[in-house]
Amino acid sequence: MNKYFFLLLLAAGVPARAGILVHGHRGTRGLRPENTLPAFEEAIRVGADVIELDMHATKDDKIVISHNHMIPAELCLAPGGKKLDSEPIIRSLTFDEVRSYDCGTLPNPRFPRQVHVPGTKMPTLDEVFELAERSTYPGAKTLQFNIETKIVPGHPELAPEPEAFVALVAPIIERHHMASRVILESFDDRTLIAMRKRLPKVRLALLTSDNHLDFVAAAKSCHCEIISPDQDWITKDDIARLHKIGVQVVPWTVNEEKDWARMIDIGADAIISDYPEDLIAYLKKRGLR
């Protein structure tokens, strides 16, 4: 962890751990149904420093946790346990309608180690914070939350406008007194800029997947503390230049030992992984925890 960012964390009241931080991607997608309370609880249990999750707004403006813009037929069952014959957009459904889907029964073919949790519903951001607040696992009280606004500028039917999205999320963060423990991440910097105006203590992370991006210019443009790039499109030189301006680098989504080794070697500050427990064990073996 570079010195500037360490001091920034202390100033924000965030406990700073020496070494590389572990973000549990969608909780623990490799071991539990993604973006569900069981996945987040497992991430807390294994000692992840941060849980990463994705946010959408329902038709009646409730913030729910899902990566997909629609209810995915691959991962969820319709009311009554029926297979979906269509994939309704979350923004087109009320909260009660969203909660009628079972997103814990179907196996995810990409993750054979995943334990199914039948009957699991799509959680709210409130419920994620409440889970951490009542947890007795070590580290729960200092757990951080890396929360993504899922928004596509060319498709306004999928999400609220940036400032409206932030206006839904910010009161939840405030209600749980989580501003110093939250990172807001997005591919769309408009929500990041809106959050900085609303809750200055919330750290900002710009997600990127562009191999031609000027990372330093991008970080300066959105006044972000973090750049979160595709692991395949970040280099040691990129990270060195970002560290010079006090910006942390948190690559996604890294699941193999050889790739963890590369992220360490090029100077990443944290790693987002579907297998946080495995990553923690690897970092301990390397003397980095």
C-alpha cells in the first residue's frame, strides 16, 4: 500500500492493512450464489477485507443487489420454481416482484465449487449493511464495501439518471453510517462525480476495461482515489504512474495463482477475486498478510 493512500485511509477513518487487500467479488461468487446474503456472509467469514457488489434500482426505486440488468434465466427461477421464459429488466419490476424470484437454487456452470442456497432472494443494500452490522465474525466491524452503480448511458430504461441513482444510494449509506467504509465504483464516471458532491467521504473507483486508456488522465478527470482495471490491461508502469499521484489500483477479476502473482509483482494495492479465501491463503503463503 503506497504511503499517500495509507494516510488517506487514516484520514477517512478507514482501518488500513499493510499488504494487499482482498475484495470478494460479488461476495464469494466461486462458492455461493453471486450477490446474495449467503455469498456476502461467506466473504465475511473467510476474512475478506472488502465485499464487492452491484446495484440496480427497481421500478419503485429500491436499491437491490444484482450484476445483471435483468433477472438472469441462468441463475434465477420464476415464482413457483418455474424456469424463466424471458428475462425482465429489474428497473421494470417492483421490489415485491423482484423478491419473488429464487436466485439461489440453480447451479452456475462456471463455478463447480459453488454451494447452492435454494430460496435465496435478491437482497437490498440495506440488508448487506445490516448483515455486516450484526455479524460476529472477526473483521466484520471494519469490513469495507465496494459498491457498483450499474448504468449504461445509452440505455436510460435500465437505470435512473446518475444524480437520481446517487440520490437513492446515498441515504442508505448515511443511515448506516458507512461513508468512510464505502467505495463507489462505476464504469460511468457521472455517478462518481455525483457521489463526490453528495458524500465527499465516500471513496471513488473508476472501473475500466479499455487497453488504450490514459489511466492518470482518467483518475484526475473523476477525482478518483482508485482505478479498477481489467487485470489484462494494467502494467507495472501504469501502476507506478498512478501511485505517483496517490491513486490506488484494484484489478478485477483475478482467480488464478499465476495471475495473483502477476498482480503482486506489478504493484496492485488490492485484488478482486471470486475466491477470496483461496486468495487470502495464497497471500499468507507469500508473507503478504
